[in-house]
Amino acid sequence: MTSQTKTALVTGAATGIGAALSRALAGAGHRVYGADLSWEDEPESNIQALQCDVADVDSVQRCVSRIEEEAGGVDILVNNAAIAGALDLRPFDAIPPEEFARALQTNVLSQFLCSRAVIGHMRRSGWGRIINLTSGTAFIGVPNMLHYIASKGAIVSLTRSLATEVGQDGVTVNALAPGLTITEGIESNAAFSQAMRDGVVASRSIRREERPDDLAGACVFLASDAAEFLTGQIMVIDGGATFH
């Protein structure tokens, strides 16, 4: 079964990395649905916008059911939705338990729920791609971000474990691990100062800031037939700051 003109679902697609990956998959010829809590702007004409709370089981099921009705099912799932720039940076013992739980629910539970909702179609088709978004910070640790980093570390384990369960069904599961990527959320959070951003750039082999489009090529590759024997892997894309 060829991976051309497949149906893709990208979560957190309204802005930032999700928007960039949606554009890339649409440009590769796939039919793309973008899910987000809210859409301030209309997506590009070749992307279908869906309102969805990916951390809510009923909302996820409604979203996937609509895609099944219109397109038959989800062949490519990109689990991108997450909170990062909206989190306050503070020492771990100052993080409220409810904020820690919110990071896990939005960043990890959502990937579990979305993967569970689409796997039936992928198994019946004998072909599927699940691409999770984690973070290079899961491998190096960064102070004052324990809630975020713990959630991203959980995604690494989720990716590897899920790959072992669904590989025999023709489904691959991999993850992209970007470094600090300059999105709207990061730019609006004063805690990510220019000095902090400059420090991240200085740690990289490629000395520049990372933008959402830097992840596009890897996502398109992982969604293709060319990656059919690649699963359970974490692809770090951070300009050479982390060698994993």
C-alpha cells in the first residue's frame, strides 16, 4: 500500500510546529485534518480545521469519527499538541501539583487517546504512521521545567512501547525531538528571554534559532513508505546540540 494521498491528522495544528507539519504533509500530497482547541485564523485551503480537545476522550472520538465518515480513517497521526510556552518556569518544588498534572494530561494523555482512537483503522489497513512530538530536553534536563520535561520523557517511553505493540500490524511509531523552537508561544513568554535563546543557539553545532519548518522534512519522511522499516526511534532535530 503506497503512502501517497493518505489521510493525516495533526494535533495542535493552529499555530507553531503543528501548522508547519500540516503544511508539509499537505504539500506532500496528503489529505490533512488539523485539530486544535481554537482557530483564530483560517488554515490554508488544503487543510481541514477541526475543533478538538485532544486530552478529552469524547472530543477525540468525535474528531476521529468525523474523519472516518469523510475520508475513511486516519492513516497518519502526528501527536503534536502540547503546552510549553504557556507553562511558568520555576523550581520543581514551586510547581503546583495541578500544573504538573496539566502538563502530563495535555502532553502525554492526549497522545495515548489519539493513538488509541486511530489504531483500529490502521490495523485494518495494514498500514499506519504515528509520529509523536517529544523534546531534546528529555535527554539533557533543563532547570525550572520539570513538569514539561517529565511529560516529554514520558513520550519517549510511550513511543518505544507502542512501537513494539503495533509493528506487526504494519504501523510504525516514531518521535521527533526538537530543541527550543521559536513559536508564537515561546515569543509571547517573557521567561524565554533573548539571553536564554542566545544561550541555546550557542550550544548548537548549527548556530541559529530553530523554526517550526525545520521539522517538516523529517515528518514527511517518517510518514512515507521510505520509513517503513524504521520504528521506535527518537529523531533529535535541534541543530546538533544533543547527540542521541
